[in-house]
Amino acid sequence: MTQIGVLVGNPRPASRTLQAALALREALASTLGVPVDGPVIEAATLAPAVFTEPDTIKAALATLGQADVLVVATPTYKAAYTGLLKAVLDQAPPGWLKGKVVIPLQIAASDKHALAVEVHLRPVLAELGALVPQALFLNEAALPADAADFDLDALKVLR
């Protein structure tokens, strides 16, 4: 059975980035004809351990490594992905994503950051061995203000 995991690099838990990643996972599961299943890890919950408890980060990465497909979602900070996501990914072992399909999703307030996902996030995922068939950018204006109102229609651009 194909599992679709999610790693969210937003430093705020339960963010709209998480909701967008979960909606993308649901759309991928529907397209692949598989159940919506797989680990979901928010870097925000790992933040206290990221520099002091490497075993916690390694365990989270091992859990995500069990997924066949991985969605890596992040908001845009300073024209790139978050430093928290970078700190987590820096602890991944070489080849951690070898042979895995990874879909990066980057969200920004302005379309001028649309290439950030291609220029910054895709290369680090490829360095870890990921197969990245498509990198996705989403303007946050397409997201509902309240995560409770989130549904797949908000991500029409991803279909």
C-alpha cells in the first residue's frame, strides 16, 4: 500500500501550510487511488529538539522515510524556505529520500517568490535523493483565512 507522508516546515503548528499540505496529500491519494495514509510531521513540534536532541529528529525522519511519497510544504521566509525546515533536513542521512517521489509545496504572499520552490527547495530534496517530478507554488491569497474553512477547492491550482 502506498503511503503519502507530509513534512511541514512552518514554525507555527496547525498552520495553513499544514492544511495546504494535507489537501495536497488528499488530492495525490485520490489521483493514485490509495487511502489517505502516512505520517504527518510538523517541524514546529520538533523545534525545541532540533539542535539539542538529534535522536528525536532522526526518529521523525525515519518515520517519514517509511512513506512512499512525501509532500514537503513550507511558507516562504526571506525568499526561501524556512530555516527550521533546513535545520531538520540538514540532519537527514545521505540518500534519505533515494528513490522516493517528493512533491515540494511552497506558499508565499507574492507571486514574485514563485520560483523559490524550484531554486531553493527542490535542490536540497534532490541532494537527499528525491525524485521531484513537480514542484508547486501557491499564493497564500488562494488559501482560506481560517484553516477550519479549508477544502480541496482552495487548491484548484494543484489539480
